[in-house]
Amino acid sequence: MSNAPYLIDESARSEEADIWFALPAGFVALPLLELTEAGDSSEGARLGDTLRPLLEAFPDPSSRQQLLTEIAPVRRMAQVLLEAGTIHCSLGLHTDDEGDGGLLLSLFTLSWRTIDWMPRSVLALRAVADTEDAEHIETLDLPCGPASLVQTRLTGPPEVGTATGRQLLQVTGYVPCLDGERIAILKLATTAVEHSRDYRSLLRDITSTVSFDNPLPDVPDEE
């Protein structure tokens, strides 16, 4: 995974962009607004267009149907995520190399939270200080500044359908913005709770790529 190339999304070159980050191989961006507007039918043409880049990676019809089934809870949660201020959502698809070789699914989201100003190091600590039932907490010293990470386990809400009542592993990274008045919240959730160490390491790596200054000022469009 560490040797896989990174693709630059169009949003990285937007003049309105105020945060940049990188996701490793295995993550596919999900357009939440389009998923919300696609309707309830997994066979609908509009939904097929929205998910085509993802489905094309699975040429076998049965694998495509399985993926549509697995992604159904995400579609049901799309509106909830948008209302919560989520600005990016990606589906993680990885092989269980340590288990039966099956497909491991995860959901990565990025959102903003506006807060009262305080030193960034204090913000990073306060973000995790009141977390209930935290299994793991750590502070991070990133290139963009102080941050923190916390791991918890949740019970699947009704919106996630077949995962209702199942344990969900959630790793959350908090990265205070340069102005000290906003905090970027990166979350990685999965039902593969037995891989907590791997997903914690994965989100730590993603969080370490966060930048509030454009890291691509001189990169030509064709690169």
C-alpha cells in the first residue's frame, strides 16, 4: 500500500479549498449528495451512474450485487452525514490478509466543527478528554500542528440496516485548524473490530497527511 500512487482529486485545486489530505489505495470517494438523490432502488439508472467507478472494479455480477448490498447502509446514512456537516466520504475496500481473505469494508468521513478560540494544543486535548468509553487515546505532533486520536466502539444505529446492533469500531482524529476556531474531524468506522490496531494505524497515517496550506501550488494539471 505504501508504494501505491496517489491520485489528485479536482477539489485539491479548488480556490475554495481550505484543507488537503491523502487516502491510500483501497478508498473510493462516495458523492453523498448524489447518493441521497438517487432514490431507494439499488437497480436505478441514476444510482448506477453514481456508483459506476466503484462497480467497474468488480466485473463479476455476484460481487457487484454483494457490494450494492453492503453499500446500502451508507446510502441510508448519506442524508444524516450531510446534515452533520460531512464534506468528504470514502468507502474503504481492503482484503483480510490475516483472516479468510474476504472483503473488509470501512467508511472514512471528514467534517468541520466550529469552536471557541483556544490554543491548538489545548483544542486537540479537549477534543478527546470527554470521550466516553475510549479504548485508546493518543496525542499527535503532525506537520500541520498538534492533533489527537481516540478509538471507541459503538453500536450500529438503525440507519445502517444489517449492522444494527453490531459493534462498530470507530477511530477519530481531531486536527485543529490554524485559526484556532475550527477543528477538522476525521473518522474511520468499520465492523471489523478485530482489526482495531490496523485501522487505528491507518487513520493515524491519513491524519498525518492533513495540511491547511495548499501542498500542490506548482503541480501541473497532467501530473
